[in-house]
Amino acid sequence: MKPINNEQRLVAVEKIAWARREDMVYQGLVTSIPWMALVNLCFALMVYFRNALFNQIDAQYSVAPDLARTMDISMLGICLLSIGITVAAWRKFRWLSGLLILLSLIWSVSCFYFIVHWRLPFSWPLTTILMLTALSALYFYPRGLLAYLLPIWVTLPLASFFLNQSININFMVFWLIFTLVLICGYFVLRRWFDEAWRRNQQNKMLIARLDALAHQDALTGTANRRALENLLSQACGQNKAFALMMLDVDYFKRYNDRYGHQAGDECLARVAQVLKNAVRSPDDMVARYGGEEFAIVLFGAAGKDCEEVARRIQQALIQEAIPHEDSSVSEFVTVSIGIAVQDTVQNGQNMLANADEALYRAKENGRNRWSR
């Protein structure tokens, strides 16, 4: 099995991380609302085609033609609203809660007639299924859940009262138990949603750590070569003016041979800190290009700006005074610098090549200097 690198982990985590809690809620609505709409649509179609499904049930219960037509229109309205809440969820429409309460009101009136006037035995299970479906689909969206549940929830005791012409104690006990089930179920499901949000926040922190690992040089704390090339590509693509400086620690192989590789690593870290202190602002990038080579990107800089930065780097290295007894140009660590300024639109590779050529000239001319 191939090992998973940091970049693959970063891509995998980004797929499940949401920037805001609202984004997570939206994703949940997009996933669950179509299922809830399908349940409402199926029950509405069953009621609409009731005579075909239940052997002319209108005649069995002596349903008046006007009431039957009204019921058919209501069921068609529920079908349209079921489609409407799906579209509203997909399009982030703010009036999703309004559609939900309208859908619930139509069901409430219809179920009231089912219970009080027709006394259909499936009315109670229908309302129970509708409310449990809403709880499962909307527990993370309290406003929409309340908009849908409340009308149906109130309809049940009202229908019981009109059906029995009084308060039925047995029904009230069952109704209160069911209400308790709904409330407890809401808090249990909501707790899992909150836990998922906390995991999402942890994933975002993981993304930040992986991003830092993917774009930062561990030894020097500067950007790495990949980050440098990405920045140059973006800058060229956006036609941003910038200058590029390539730096090489003079006679670094001799330094390693004399002082050892651990001392060499410490030397590079100290040089990197000098470079970071010498740039003009946090917008400028210092990157380790490879080995003892560094690069600096200066946005909106002219040649004189680069020379000023180069001068600060030389002065700071003199003050840092890192011993280098095997150097041929100084008793302390020095750098050679190549400067390339973007006079015309170029790509990142051309800028790197130009800065590298300038660095070569600086070395040929004696090192511990800069060249353009």
C-alpha cells in the first residue's frame, strides 16, 4: 500500500471541512430536505389516489364531493410545496421556513378532517410519521423544524378535543409522552451535530498544520521551494510587478567540512533569520530554494529597492558575525546575491533563470556582493 503524503491528507480533509456553521447546516439541508420532501410527496399522492388504492374510500366514508375536491387540491398543493422546499434548500432561499410552515398547515387542516370528520384510522400514524420525518431531516435547523412541527403538534390535541367533545386523558398522556420523545430525540441528534461541528473545527486546525508543513521549510522556518514557485506563478498570472533575489551562502561546503553538518544547519537558520529581518514588509517572501540557496520576492520593488535590501543583508551578516575561517572572502559567513527585476511580463521560471544568472555573475566577480 502506498503511503499517504501530507498533500493527499490536506485534500482529503478539505473535502469535509466547512468554513462556517451555516455552511454545514446548508449541506445538511441539501442532503436531508429531498428525502423529507419525498416522504411528504408520497403521502400526498396516496391521499390523492385514495379511491384507486383503497377501493372507493370516499363512498365508504360518505365524503362530500366539495370536500373531496378541496382535499385533492390540498394534496396537489403539498406536492408543489414538497418540490418547492427542495429547490429552496438547494438555492439557499431564505423563505424555506415559510414554505415549511405552509406545508405543515395544509397537512394540519387535512389531518384534522381525517380525524374529526372521516375518522380514518391511518390519520394518527400519518401525523406521527410526518413529525418524526421532520425531526430526522431538520434537527440541525431549529427554525425550520419548529415551523413544520408546531402546526401538526397543536392539531393533534385539537382534533382529539373535537372528536371526543372533551379532553381525553388517555390521549393527553400519549400525546405528552410523544412530545417528550420528540424533545429528547431533538437534543440527542443535536448533540451529534454539535460534535460533528467540533470535529470540523479540529479538521480546520489540521488543515492549517498540514498547509504549514506543505509550504514551509522545517529547518529555516522560511517558505519552501514549492511555496515560492506557487507564489511566482500566481504573481505572474495576475501581472503583479515584483523583483526576485537569489542568494547563495559563500563557500558553504567548506563551512560544513570544517564545522560539521549540525553547525551548518544552525548557520542556515541564522542566515534565514537575517533575511527575514532585512525584507521590507510581511508581504515580501523569503524562501529556501535548496541547500544553501535562498530566494526573496519583493513585490512592487525597483532595482534600487533590491539593492537597499541587499545592503541591509550584508550589514546584518557583518553584525551577526558567524565565523567562517575557510571562506576566501571574509572571516565571517557572507552571501552572494543575484537580482532580477520584472520589467516586462514574464513567467516564474524566466525570473528564476534571470536571478540565477545574476547570482552567477556575482560569484564570478568575487562573491560577497550583488549583481543585476
